[in-house]
Amino acid sequence: MPAISRFRGIFVRLMKLPCRGLAIFANQGEEEVVVDAATLRIISGSASLGFLELVHEWARLHETDLKCAVNAMQPRHARAFAQLI
């Protein structure tokens, strides 16, 4: 899985998880975490608070792109329903 970004020493990758959708994989040295791209909740891993704050900061900076990617990964009928709400 290629790195899509380096942000303040953190390598950021996006990956599709079965039954979960799009996830952000971030690592820096020994710290590694997988975060749900839609909710920004930790799926696996553990990291210091400072590391997690940097991952969330990266996600906020790329919020529009992440939303587009998450929507593109949803089934077509789910996207149509979400637009009605």
C-alpha cells in the first residue's frame, strides 16, 4: 500500500477494509494506528495523544478529499439514499 502523504514525519496511507470501508493507516517509527476515514475513530493500534492529534489534523486538512473517497466506496444505492436525507 503506497504512502499518499507524509505529514510532520507521519506516513499516511489509505486502504479499503472489508466490511468497514475506507481507513487511514498512519505510522511514525514504533507508533501505528488504523483509523476509520468516515468517523476518525481508531479501528486498531495504539499511539500517543500527540500522534493521534497529528493524524486528526491531517484528516481535517484533507476532509473534502476523504469525504469524496468514502462516498465513492459506498454502494450506489446507499449514496442515493444518503443524498435524500
